Amino acid sequence: MKVTLLHDEQGRILAISTDVDLKTVGSKFTNVGMLPGPGQRTLEMEISGEPDKSALLELHRHFRVDRATSKLVKID
């Protein structure tokens, strides 16, 4: 599953967005996305499986983004 992470300068994950087929869910929008503010970046990545909300929460709580490599780093 493709996810988009919004993170700050310290690599803290601020938001996680999963891809959704907007036409399938009946939306009139053609696309959506996150716009990073000052000091923020987005990172698109593939994660295995179809994570539920608790898996995404664990990703948020226990990982950060290494800005030099654009990879997730476990913080626990």
C-alpha cells in the first residue's frame, strides 16, 4: 500500500495519508494531497499489506523519517 507521510525538520511524522480511489468512493474530486508548510516535507513510500488504523498509529508512534536518507527509523 502506498502512503504519504508529512514530517517536520526533526523527522517527526505529523500526518499519514493513504491512497484512495476517489471515483470508487463517489467523490467529485480528481485528486487530493498534503501540502507541506515551512520546515515540513512529504515522503511517499510503499508499506506491506493493507494496514488498519492501529498499524498506521504504530507507524506514527514508533518511527521517524531520517531526512538524509528519506527512510523510516525505529525510535523505540
